[in-house]
Amino acid sequence: MDRFFHVTERGSTVRREIAAGLTTFMAMAYILMVNAGMFAELGTVSYGAVYIATAISAIIGTVLIGLLANLPLAQASGMGLNAFFVYTVCFGFGLSYANALVLVLFDGIVFVLLTVTGLRKLIFDAIPQGVKTAIASGIGLFIAFIGMQNAKIVVDDASTLVKLTSLNLLSEDVTWASVFPVLLTLITVFAIGAMSARKVKGAVLWGILGASVVYYVVGLITVPGFYDTAVAPNLTSDFLGAFRDFATLSFGKVFTEGFDFSAYIAANGMVDFVIMFITSVLAFCMVDMFDTLGTLYGACSAGNLLTKEGDVPNMNRAMLADAVATCTGAICGTSTVTTFVESSAGVAEGGRTGLTSMSTAFFFFVAMFLAPVAQLIPTYACAAALIYVGVLMMSNVRNIDWSDTALAVSAFLTIACMTLMYNISYGIALGLISYIFIKAFSGKAKEVKAGTWIIGILFAVMFFVSH
């Protein structure tokens, strides 16, 4: 393993790589439950079927990126892309679950062609350096926000959209059952920071494990009905039912039912169908590509894995792994597979090679057979890890040239919009468009590469046709 993955060469150890893989898995294991729950709303596919589809596509994508690119990253059905699949393509456009899988399959095929032909590198090279630098910080802030949402530290608000959850135990609407998990997450973040300051190895992983133990011990002692609501349901579920549903409800549906668009064409016409098909595949592909590009650059930057030229090592192979995983996901019955920002948790834990990915894939494999037990890992423990990783990734802002207006505005929009719009690609898009606009209207249009113009225009088109 050391020779194949160059573990020692990259300053790591096998033990550290495996621990990093476990950390990454624990930070992103929530996708198994979240994705399955979201798809179950469609009514034509079950929670269990999509749980297995999500796990299998994650395993294949993560193994590929580890073997082909030797990077400590993991893949799974992307957040945001799954929401676009369910709420926009299915509920909004009126396509069936199987029809929508066809769009995902074409997204993967286009992605493969862009990678094999080398057009992907031209696209990445067209992104201004300021935007590239801001990507890592933007992702850090984004995943910290995800962590705060998962822990219910930040909640919805009618007037300001988001706010701090109430911790006032004197209020009739607030209970210890709602306050305890929030406090646990915050204290875990503080503990991980304290352990890191004292140079404790595996601080993030120890934080997750420690928080999990405290969650169940304190919960069982102090929260009424905790066992019945948080433990028992997961231990009495059908362990094999998910596999049966996967075989009958999701696997291969893209081929057996997906290409029958007669219902949509009858209701909307052929011209509308062609426009919808092309623009939807474009939207899937653009978001998929730039989510992956952003995550690859951000995670590798955080782990000091970039080449001397500032590029991601084995970029083409990593992108190919992502594209193949997306095609696999469509066949299995889930939405676009992308490189997960939560991979940064494993990188922060010391993961430096593809052995970390192999470790993560192994835990996904185990989780596939232990669907109910996997849900026992509390969201609040993983949320603390995401918040702390956000702290680490924000350090990249010091490398941005804030004296250059075009770079400053584009970098700021990249960072802010990723979080405020809940989408990595949108942050990159608006950062890129702002860069082009400022350069063009300040008399420096010649400094903008032709590829940058093309990508900016495509992003603008995507905004107008997919929103």
C-alpha cells in the first residue's frame, strides 16, 4: 500500500490514511439518509432503494478517484444536484423519476467526453487566479454553514431567512431536547480546536467519536423518550428490505423506463421537450463540473497537495472518475455523483493519498449493509467537524490580491455566494461573470481569456434557462 499510494512519500502513514478515510465517511455519511429521504418524496421509489443506490455509486466513485488519481477524496450524490433532480426536474418539469435519470446519464457522458478530449483543462485554465484562490475559502464557509444547519444552530426565519436557534430554556417553546444537541456541537468544535492547538493527532476524529458517546450517554439519561426516538427505530428496521427495493424500483430504470418521454411530449410538445432536455443536461453538467473542479482545488489546496504550478495533481483522472461515477449513479437510480466538499474533513485529519479514499469506500460498503445502524452516528457530531474544517479552509483568503478590484470583487462574490446561494457552482459563476464585467468596463478586456468569455456566457445562459 505504501508503494502503490506513495504514502510515505507524501508525509503520511497507513494508519493516518485509514483514520482520515473514516473521518471523511463520518462527515459525509449523512448523504445516505438525506438523499434517500429526498427521493422518497417522489412516491415512485423507496427510501431503501435510493439508500443502496447512493451507497453503491459512492463506493464506485470513491474507489475510482483513489485508484486513478491517488487523491484523498470521496464522491457521492451531490447536495443541490439532488434537489434540482427532485424539485425542479421531477416536480417542476413533470418528468418521471426514470426520465430524470436519463438527464443524469447524459450529464455523465458529456462529462466523460469533456475530460477525454482535454476541453476540461481548457475550461479550468480559463478561471481567473483570484477566483481559483477564493474557491477553497468559499467551500470552507459553505460546509461550515452546512454544519451549522445540520446541528440546527442556524434555523429558518421568516424575516431574515436565517437566525440563531433559541437557547432560552425559560421559554415555553424551548426544551432541553432541542438545546442539548446544539450545545454538544458547539462544545465539540471548541474541543477539536483545543486538541488541535495542543497538536493532538486525530483531533477531528476524536471530536466526532467523543461527541457521539456524549450524545447517547447524556441523551439516554436526561432526554425523555430518547431511546424510543433516537435508538430503537434504527435497530428494529428491516436490514434486507432496502436491497429488495433497489433491485425492483431503481436499478436499471434509466434503461427500462427512462427513455419514454411520451407523456411529457404529449403535454408540452416536441420543441419544448428538446429545449428542456438540452438546457437541463447543460445545467446538470455545468453544476457537476464546477462543483467537482471547486472541490478538487479547494481540498487539495487545504492539504498542500497542489503542484508547483498550482494545479490539482492527476486532474484528468479525478474528473474521469467523477464522470464515470455519475453514469453509474444514473444506472443505479440516483442523481449526479460529485466530489464531496466533506472530503476536506479527511484531508484536515492528515489524509494525503488514495488510500484515504479506499478507506472511505470501505466504510460506505459496510454502511450499505447496516443502513439502520449507520443512522446512529449523530448529525451533531459530524456537524462539528464540518464547522472546524471551515475554519481551516478560510486561511486561503490571505493569498487573494485585495488591491486589485476585479480580483477582490470576484473573489468576494465567489466566497459569499457559495454559502448564501447554497451552491458551489453559483459562487464560481458570479465570481467569473463579475471579473469579466469589471475588466471589460475598465478598459482591460484584452486581459480576459477567450475561454473565460465563453464560460461566463454559458453560465449566464444557465442562470436564465434553469431558474
